[in-house]
Amino acid sequence: MLKKLFLTLFFITAFITNANALSFTKKQDLVSLTVTPEYKTLSPNTKTISFIIKADIKPNWHLYWDNPGDTGDPVVLTFYDSPHYQERASHHSAPTKSVFEEIITSYIYKKELYFLVTFSLKDLQNLDRLPFEIILTYTACNESCLPGSTRLSLALPIKENQEINPTFVTLAPIAKNTFPEQLYAAASLNNDLMELKLDEQIIKNCKEPEFVSLHPKKSVLSNLPETTVAAKNQLNVNFDKDELPPDSKGILLCPGHVYYLTPNEEAKPLSAASHRAPSPAPDKTFYYYLFTAFLAGLILNLMPCVLPVLGLKALYLANHNDKASSLSALLYTLGVLSSFLTLSAILYYLRQKGLEQGWGFQLQSPIFNAILLLLFFLIFLNLIDKLPLPDCLANKLNRLSGNKSFLTGFFAVLVACPCTGPFMGAAVGYAITMPAPIYFGIFISLSLGYALPYALVESFPSFFLKFLPKPGRWMLTLKHFLAIPIALTCFWLGWVIFNQLSLNSPKTEITWQPYSEQTLKNALKQNKPVLINFTAKWCLVCLLNDKTALSTKAFKEMAQKHNLTLLKADWTNRNPDIAATLKTYNRNSIPLYVYYPKANAPYKILPQILTVDILKQTLETP
């Protein structure tokens, strides 16, 4: 008997504490706890880690939200303190409203409850394992109520490289889908009235809105605050005397939707769709991002980083005869698909191994850039007739036109992928949080959008040739003219390589401080506005924004006028800290511009294409 008991306890303990497991589970009668870490193993350089905690609730029982309502005690999740980690962010599921006998109103969880908790890590160099202890304290109710707690301990091994937990990747979108959507609102408290100014569309779509404060009521069974629509963009919440909460944090219950509301007293009303607080997951569907990725691929053809490719396409069209080639269009599309999928597969593999990499990672290598430089230089010499192809090689290439179309598509992506156009940053940021099928689906959609314009030219050349003059000497002039963007690309790549290998950064007229989390915190403590510029020398869109907006005299004067702290996160060379920071903004690519108006105010993500007017409007909008 003792032997069986010992073996049972041994296997239960081994199951709960095995750091190589994908999840850690502690089963109890009323509430079972499952903890899924972001990584199976940590490295000494791991900066952050997130946990998904799932509480499975016994059928016909329920737990209580932060503000339980007329009865019950809220669920409390506690991590034991440690000098090696500190909580950075926490999110949990939205509650449902429960009314008993039309008298008692509660805000509860049934069946299950998710938490997403993120920690910053430090001083892991001398550790073999990092222990965590989690306690969930609750009051579970059915016809009767029982207080209880569930405790779970785990330890993650620390090895040379961190390893992504695939279970976390699969579970994350499921958990995030249960969270309230983050929404900031202009709010004011006056006597027993709270005024909330929101986007008109939100109020229009929210029939019978109900605001529920995070702060429990002082008296039990007092009347619930009445929420009424006072105007197209305003809700009024009328509280009983002495029940007005100390602030206006809470949730806004709408049929089929829950918003987490945070006051922003001096700001204009903000729309949940266009201005988000740090949120663990965009409230968009897979199909939305599939379309967004396709649109981003189309727009990518117009980005400055694709200028050399556009030149090659124009030259091809100028020399094209009036013969459609669906096969060439198909092979070009397959080349684009192959290139995008190869790069995305490498990125997926690196991230699965725990390396913080982002889109455009290959241009962080001077060797890769040197190879690109050589290829572009050979193309330049050929365009200016200084490196004519031998007749035998030219004839062979003409016979292999299909292969040429495939290679053109493959090579076009290598040039285009360092930069992101509108919509692409959000689509790629969404993809990296998803399981493999969705991840690669987004990149396939991006590929098809990017390949479409050139494929149309290949398939219907007669339509496009109507816009060109008859063949003549102008074609040679055009060929030499198209050598200009190729030459500029060569200079740009050489400049990138020089800066990657150089220890000294060039001085600029406007002073940017190197980004660090501590520098950001210090500036916000002084209540200074902050602009963070995530950039790199290999990002042409970043350089364009720098030239046309961020390095202008007008912006310098605005920055001085508003006492703006300027922080630059330079991603020219691989930097896992910057990659991890991008992740906190749900991004995986650059450019990214983040503006903090002041302490305790929501940040704003600026457009990827900047102008002086956009910067002026951002700084002058309260």
C-alpha cells in the first residue's frame, strides 16, 4: 500500500514539476490550474517571459471577477516574489453578468478563465533553473460558496539557448480572444455622475450599454449605476450617493462585446479600432489579416525599397512583344512564393529556437549585404553596357525564360523584404503570434499580393504596351536611365555595410538618445513626452522618413517646443532586446514610431510613412 502511494505521489510530482513539459497542471475538485510558459527552456540572456494560466472551473460552479457585484470575492492570481523577475503586464478574461431573482447581480466566470502574465527577467547568468510559484485564490459558488486556493510550482531550466513552447503559441490566440478589448475614453467625475466620451461608432453599436467599475460597491444590494446615452459620443453613468468610484476604470458591457475602459481625462475621445493601449491581441479575425497581408503585398510594389525591382519590371515591359505568357506569370509568382516562404520558414525556425528575430533579419548580416551588393553591381554594369552577356549565355537565358521569370520573382523578394509598407507591420506582427498554418497563410497572402502586378503584365502585355511608344532608340535611353536606381542601391548597400562594420555612429543635427527601457521610464517619470524611433540603416522607408520628416528643421523646432525626449532603437545589427521590445507593441518589423504623450497616458503608434504634418498633429493633439 505504501509502495503504491509513494509511486503515485512520485509520478504526480514529476508531472507537475517537469520543466520539459509543455504545460504544468494541478488538478483539484473545484478549480484546476494549467500553466503554459512561453519557453520550454530559458537562456541567460532571456529578457521577458509570458505565462498563460487557465483555470478550469467545475461544471455548475462559478468564480467572481475583480468587482464581484452584490456577492462573492474576486479571483486573485499571485506569483511569489523573486529577485530574478518582475511583473510587467497582466490581462485576464472578461466576465459575464449574472442576475439572481432580479435582485442580486454578479459578474462571474463559468467553465474557464484565462490569464496572460508577462515578466521582465534579470540576473539569470548564474542560475541552472528559474523557479516560479503561482497561487490562485478564489471563492467558488453554486448553491453554496466555498473559499479555496490552487497552488502550482514549476521551474524552467536555463540553457545556452531558449526554446519556444509550441503549446503556448497554439494557446495564445485562444486565451487572448477571451480578453476585453482595450479602450481609452475621455472621462470626468462630478458629484454622483461620470461622463464618458467615446467614439460615436462604439456607442452606436453598443445597444443597452452598461459600465461596471473595477471598484466594488461600498454597500451590498444598492442600486446598480445607470448607464445612459447622453449624446452621440457620450455615456453618462449615474451612481448612488457615496458610491462614485475613485476613478473611471472598468468594463463597458455591450451585447456580444466587452471593452476594458481606462480614463484619459485630457484626451479627445479615442476609437478602439484606431488607438489601442498595450493589448495582447488585436481584435481582428484571421480573414481580416489575410486581406490586409494581400493589400500590403500590393502596396509593397510602390515602396522605395522596391525601386530597383520596379526599374527591372519597366525595362522588361519596354522590351516585351505582344505575346502573353501565362507560364512566365505563374513561374514569377512561384518564385515570389518560394522566396517569401523560405525567408518566413527560416524566421519561424529561429523564433522556435528562442532567437528574437524580425522581418528583414537577413539584412542584419554584412555578408548577405555584400552578396547583394555584388549582384546589384553586376546588374548595373550590364545595364550600362559595360558587362554585356556573351552571346552563348544570352541565347541560353532566352531559351530558359521560364527559369528567368522564377529567379526574377525570387530575387525581387530579397530586395523588397527589408522594409514594410502600410498594413504589413500589423499583418506580420499578427502572424508571428499564430500557429504555423496561420503564420504561413499570412505570408502566402502577402506573396500573392506582391506578385500580382508583375503577373498581370506577363499575362496581358498588349494592354500595357498600349501606353508605350513604338520600339526605338528610347529603349536604350530607358535602359541607361534604369541603371540609376540600381547604382543608388549599390551606394546604399555599401553605406549599410560600412555602418554595420563601423564602431562609430554618424552624428546628426537632432540628438537622439539610445533607447532603453530605463531611459523611457525616466522620461515618463518626469512627465515628458517621448517619441521612440525603431529604425535601421538597411530600412529604406526608415531613411525616407528620417530625411523628409525626422531630420527637418520644422521637427527640430517642434521637439524643442514640446520638450520631447527622442529615443532611437537602432536595429541595423541584430539586437534581441529591440526585437523583444517590438514584440511588446505587437510588431515584428520596422519602421515603428511610438509616441507617449506623458506618464500614465496611452501610447500612440504613428503611421509607417511620416510627414511633418503628421508629427505636428501628433505633438499638438492633447
